[in-house]
Amino acid sequence: MSIPQLLVHDRKDNVGVVVVEGLTAGTEMLCVVTEDNSDFKMTAKADVPIGHKVALSDLDEGDTIIKYGEDIGRMVVGVERGGHVHVHNLKTKRW
């Protein structure tokens, strides 16, 4: 069994969390959905630090981001599937 590079907490999530150091663009990631222990593969489109998010589908400006099955904010810049999602392109809806 391989070690997952990306965890998705809930089937409704549209981002996953990098759980390894040194994830680089072009890496074919093993992604595990912790809700049901299913898995899938996806290619990282960018270098993404541990603890940061990766888009599970193409995300457009204004899209709501779901993590842990909850709304955590909106995209202020679009990103493609496998792209890096963090404070540079994701903002809270609180202000």
C-alpha cells in the first residue's frame, strides 16, 4: 500500500489537504477520502506545501470552497484541478 499525499475529509469537499513534505508539480498523488476510505489519483499542477489545499476540480473566481463538508470561503482567483489553493486565491466570506 502506498502512502497518500492528499486527504479529502468529506465527499462534498472540493479541496483536499497535502499531508507530505515536498509535494512537487507533476506528482501523481494518491488521494484518500477519509469519510469512506476510498481513493483516487490526481496530478499536482503546482508545488504545494504540507497543510495547504489542492483543488479537486477546476475552480472559478467566486466559487465556494468546501472542506470538512463546510463552506470555508470563496475563490478570488480561479485555479485548475490539481492546483494550489491557499490565502493567495481563497478568502473568507466573513469580511
